Amino acid sequence: MAGQNELAKKFMKKTYSSFYQWFGGEDGRTWYYYANGTVAFIDRDKKTLSAMIDKWEKRYLQNLNYQALRELQKQWELPYKEINKKI
């Protein structure tokens, strides 16, 4: 939120791994989608962000983290620190 994207990515990446996607159960998988999608937004990787949203939609209920990813997708043109003010 402070515009320190590299630091935000570093800390976010420490909260998940690909093992969550395979073995984490619903909570682990949805956290993987959320964290990976958020990092993808910061990296300006629209394809990965969309993939995380699509996978979530096909398998799980939509919660606040899902809604946050959708907000990132809807406001793609804004920097991450600006979107956080709206979520």
C-alpha cells in the first residue's frame, strides 16, 4: 500500500507455494490463487491474474479475497497502491 511493490511481493511470496495448490485443501488453494494473483497484478501479468480468477470461479465459492482479485482485474490500469484504497 505504500508503493513498495518489491517488498510487498517478497512478503506475499513467503505466504504460499505451489504445494498449496496441490495439497492445501480449499483454504490453501484459494490462498494460493489470491496471493499468486496479487503478485501477478503487481508484476503486470494479466494472464496469470486472469488464470487465478478463472480457476477459483470453477471450483470454489467467492469470498472477500476472490472479490479483491476481481477488483484488481477491473481496475487493471491503476497502480497497486491506488487499488488498495478502493478494496
